[in-house]
Amino acid sequence: MSQDTLQQMQAKIAAMETQLQERAIEAATSHLPFANNSCREATRDLIRAAIKKETDGSYSADNLPLDVYISQQQWIPGMLAEVPTGTTVNPGGPARREAAGSFDLDAINPKMTAEDKDKARAAISSELAKMNLNPMSSARGVRPL
């Protein structure tokens, strides 16, 4: 076997090892709701630096199985998207009253006073701001209170 052939085979093996490692990282992180692609890549770079292949073919980091290592990392939560705790998508669901903080969304009705409408707008805007949502960006076609 020539030196060139040996080097080509070694390069192919290294490429396959890298591909297997990337698949393991993808599988271990695919369930995480990253804030954006930069956070996803930064997390994967950190994992790549810590990962090693065990004799049984599995991957670990800091002597922990890869999924356990990832779940115990303190830097992961800062890279994950915030998940809103309440929603108005499910009318009548238990989260409906919590979506606008202490404001009861069931109280919104056509007979509300101007003062009550202002309170409702303020409460909803406050919650949307906490979730980094702009109420005007997705409210096309929605009539004001």
C-alpha cells in the first residue's frame, strides 16, 4: 500500500469520525430550543471541545454521558430561547388568565369602560414586552379594544 493511499484512508476515517461526532452532538442537542443559530453553534463548539469517544463507541464529556453532560451545563440556559409561561392561543385553557399577568383576559368585553380598556392594554403590553414581543407586529387585522 502506498503512502498516498494510506493517507487517503486515514483522512476518510478522520472524516467519518468527525461526522459521527457531529451526529452525536446533534442528537444530544436537537431537543434544546436555542435562542438563535449563533447560540446553537456556540453551544456545539463548546461541546466539541469537551467531547471524547469512549471505547464502546459512545461519546462523553467530563466523564459523563453526553446527554447528562449537556443537561448539567450552566451555560446552556443563557443560550436557550425563553419560553412564555402563558398564552392566549388556547382560549379557555388554564394559561389564559396568566398570559397578561394579574389581568383576567376573560374580563375583556365590548361593554368595558375606557379606563378598563386602558388597564387591559397596559397589562397585555407589559407581558408582551417581557416576552420581547411587539404587539403591533403581529396584530394586523385585529381591532383595538
